[in-house]
Amino acid sequence: MDRPLISARAAAAARTRPGRRVAWACLLAVVLVIHVSGVTWLQDALGGWGAGSTPVLRRMEVAFVQALAPAAPAAVAPAMPAAPRPPRPKRALPAAEPASAIRQDDPPAQPVPRPEPVPVPVPEPEPALASAVPAEPTVEPASATASMAAQSAAVDVKAPAAASAGEAAAFEWPPSTRLTYSLAGNYRGEVQGSALVQWVREGSRYQVHLDVFIGPSFAPLVSRRMTSDGELGPTGLVPQRYEEITKVAFQSPRRATVQFAPGVATLSNGSMREVPAAVQDTASQFVQLTWLFTTQPALLEVGRTVELPLALPRRTDSWYYEVIAKERLATPAGDVEAFHLKPRRAEKRPRGELSAEVWFAPTLQYLPVRIRIQQDADTFVDLTMDAAPMQAAPERPR
């Protein structure tokens, strides 16, 4: 018995099925490439590519047990480094005469009369500075001392009186804190993901973790884990090492590091750059700004500008964060007022370079509740806090 003939339609479908599979595979590959390329532009904002030769930094871990509720910020006395004591001037001793120059018949030396102290005139006090308002925005360095903070309070009419050093309590570092963010953005299409910021402290040592995930959390297309490790000092955070590990789908992980020494930063390519004492890295900058605004809240007045030197894996630079507005944001912890900061570089920003705008909330211990990384109007990612901040139990006094 003859086998049934295959219909012309079935035969055509059989012939075109491999072609369709190839077309779908190509389409899927194009979509994947677009999504991966759409998120790799974040690399310049978070640092640069590089292969580090130092061992991987071990992260400190802590249990977060309590949610942080909004509360009015307490007045805190700004931390001030101990001023070095000026060296005591050495008294010049008269040269001793040789023994042969002393004669028995010389008259005894007469005592030299001590001069009477001359009264120093006291200058008249200058007029109060409260009425003097600068015409240009004031630029305050991140390493400002308490004396600068006191002068800022005198110049700013709106500075709260409760922030005076006499009424303010000594600054205490907050317990370890975790913030989670939802990520949304656009780059030739919509991108989504999540982010995590953790501030971990053990005694005088600290770590700041900043993790960004593009795509689903169980299988992100791109992830970057950043860690700043260092010590707590009188001028805030003192980074000693920065590390970032980037993973892109179907590629090997890449690592970049920055090593810090007094006055010097060694970048990921091995080059050494001179840096100021208040220099920060990609991850520590947000916590350093939180410390700065906690100890000197007058710096968050709209119209002010704060300078922050940064050492990134491929370059060093100074950024100037301008306080442009005070806005009310809806968060899972309730509506909070936050100050909107927008950065500008010391030099003209190259075309296509990224910038990060930050919103700091005073009622949530000046934490960043929103971070927007933007290249242009159509290329950006927006991180918004999606849960109340969690904190560890306070450390027991030793």
C-alpha cells in the first residue's frame, strides 16, 4: 500500500521551520545584546573596568533587626580634629666663653633688668555677620571643621539656633543600616532592576556596600558589587580600599580596585595620584555626605554647594554638589522631606559622561532615599527606596 502523500502546506511548513527557529534565535540575541548594552553605560558612573591583583575584599556581615522610623534630626555638634599644638620655641643660649678668657680681676656681672610687659590693645569687635549674605553660592569642602560650621551658622540667617555647639550633643555614628531600592530606567527601551546600600560598622572600622542589579534578581543581566573599606576619623570616612566586581551575562567577572594611603590613591591601572585628606570613593561618597549633613545641617540650605573630592578606578576629580530644592517624597516609611542635590564637575563634563543626583532625607538620618544616574534626557536609571530602612541593634558600650 502506498504511503500517504504530504500536503503542500505541510511540506512548506517543514521547509520554513528551521528558518523560523534561526530568526527567533537571532531576534532573542538582538534583544539580549540591546539590554546588556543598555546597562553597561553605568560602568563609567560606578568606576572603570580593570583586573585587580589584590585578594578579594571580605565583606563584614551584620543582622538588621529593626526598622528606622522618621524622626526630627537631633542637633549634633560637628566633629573637629584636634588642632596640633604649636611647637614651643627654643630659648637661645649664650655662647660659653673659653676658660682662658675669665680673669680673677673682672668685676661681677650685673643682673639684666627684666622688661615690663607692654599691654596689647584689644581691637573693637566687628559688626555681626548675620546680615551679610553672600551674592554667590557658598562652596564648602567636605573636610570642613567645626569652626567653619560655626561661621556658616553665623552667615546663614536660616540656620537653626538649636545647632549651636553649646546645645548640641556629641556626634555618634549610627548603627549598621540597610537600604533597598527599586530600579527603573531607559536606554533604547525600558530597563528594570534593584539596588542595595549597606552601611556596616564594627568599632572604628566601616564598610559601605553598594550593589546594583539589572534584570531579575535570580538571574541579572548585569550586576555590580562595590565595597568601600576603611576607618572612621574626625573628618568622616577615611577609605583605605575600594573594590568593585562586575558580572555581565555570558562574560567573565571583572574587578577594579583603588588603594588609599595618606595623600595618595593608587588607581586600578596602577597609577598613583595625589589626593586630599577628605577624598572618597564611589561607594563611600553617599555616607560621607550623610555624615557631613548630620554634623553641619546648615550646608543643606538651598543655594549652597558642597565640594567632594573623589578617587574612581580610572581617574580622580572634584565634584560640586549643589542643593537645588527641598522636595516632599512619598516613601514606604511615609512622606518625607528631602533635599535634592545635583552635581557639577570642576571642569566641563565630557559629552556622554554620567552624573548622579541624590535626595537626602533629614528625618531618616540624612540617608539617600533616591538616586538618579543620568546621561541625557533619554538615558537614565532611577533608584527609589522601596522599603523602610533597616538597622542593626546598637553596639554595647565596651
